[in-house]
Amino acid sequence: MAARSTKLSRDSIVSAALTFLDREGWDALTINALAIQLGTKGPSLYNHLDSLEDLRRSVRMHVVDDIIAMLNRAGGGRARDDAVLAMAGAYRSYAHHHPGRYSAFTRMPFGGDDPEFTAATRAAAAPVIAVLASYGLDGEEAFHAALEFWSAMHGFVLLEMTGAMDGIDTDAVFTDMVVRLAAGMELRSA
């Protein structure tokens, strides 16, 4: 058992859950497993959380904020192809450095009955949409192009992380894919 925590709070629990995710994975995240990491018993976490789903929701929302900040840093001060390449590289790097958090991000619904999740996923697309504006894309067309960007990034990262691309120069393939993606954005704006 981990050393007993002197003080628990919702923020400290979510922070511990983020670390736990990267080490153990999404499916291993339970109240009891996290409590063991925190050096306490599961019921004491319920003083700060309503349920496991409440914890997972908080984790996902935190990860969205991280990804938005990461994409803004990568794309900041850049435009067009340079920004797309930088954001794509940052996205890939985030997924590899934070595999559990990345898994939490990919489990967020893009629509459905939860307006907060819908708003969060749209907010996560905002940095990409801002870059797409430099290609002259806006509105629903820009949102669709942002989803295409995310789909390409996620598909590549998933194949890479599951070992489906072992033995392949993934850096070269990734760069080629992103260059082609950026070229497609250029064509859409023509």
C-alpha cells in the first residue's frame, strides 16, 4: 500500500488518477485501485467523488483541457502547413507520453445527450479549426476538416501504439501522412 495521504481533495484524487491511468490504463481505473495508490480505503474517496463515473468524467475533462493547451502551444504563432505539422507531432507525442490519458480522451463522445461533453469535444477541435482558418476553411467545413485531422491522427497513433506498424519507419510514414493531410486542406480552400 502507498504511504497514507495526509489530505485528500477532489483535485488530488483526479491528479492521482491521471498518473494511475498512464501506468495502469483506463480499464484498471477503479475506486479501490486508486485508493490503494493513495494509501487509503475506497470509501474515503466517496467523500470527494459521487461515483467511479464521476471520477472518470473529471479525468476526461482534465485531459481535454491538457490537449487543448498542448494543441494551442504547438500551433501558436504558426499557420497552414507549419501549424498542421506541429500540431500533429504534438498530438502523437502526447499519446505516446500519456497513453492512459490519451485513452480517456478517445472515450469522449462527440455528440449525444451530454452537453458538457459535446462542448468539450468542440473546444478540443477549436485549436485545429483556428489553424484551418488560415486555409480559408470555416464553419461546418472547418469542423469536418478538424474531425478528419483527428481521425487521421488517432488512426495512426492507434496502429503505432498497438504494434501494428512494427518494423516500419513510422516517423517517415507519419510525416508523409501529415504532409498529404495539409495538402488536402490546401486543395479544399482552392
